[in-house]
Amino acid sequence: MSTREGADDQLELMQGTLDMLILQTLAFGRAHGHAIACSIERRSDEVLQVGHGSLYPALQRLLKLGMIAAEDGVSENNRRARFYRLTAKGRRRLSAEASKWQKLSRAIARILSPPAEENS
């Protein structure tokens, strides 16, 4: 997964980020891989781009860890697809990871903000 800033300016996100974004996407209900990728891209205002080369290994990893479950079905355009859903274990992991990310992002925002004038 990368961020879209420009062809020469793509950044790889921290390991575990894609897993958390997949879990968050599945918190809204079951979805197939392509729908998960599209949702992450759309909800990030197209800043985050999810390639198949990173999405499907992440889905397999989450399946092995018991964070998600999968079942075969038919997509909205009448094609066979594998649908993923969040498990109770995945829901607990999402809650813990989201809390860590919120704390981290608040800390980084404080560092990036201009320091408040101190009265000396």
C-alpha cells in the first residue's frame, strides 16, 4: 500500500497499517477484496492506494491469525468472489490498534504544530 502524493513521492506506510485499515473496513460488514481496496481508497480521498500485491497477502495473514473469516459468494456484478468478515478476535484487535494509532497521531500532530508561546 502506498500514499498518492506523486509518482516520485510515494511512501510506504508502516507495517500493520493495512491490516488495521482492512479490519476497519470490515467493521462495516462483509466485503470482497476489490471492495475492501476501493473502500480504503475512497475513504482516504484517494490518498491511500491499495494494490493487489499487498492486499491479498494481508487478507491471508489476517485469515491465519483468526482476525477475519472468509466465505465464497457472488459479487454485485454476478462474479464468484471470496467475501471476508471481521471475527470477534479481529474486532478486539481493531479496537486496540485504533487506540494506539489515535494516540500516535495526536502525539505527531502536537510535534508538527508550532510550539505555544511560553511566558519566561
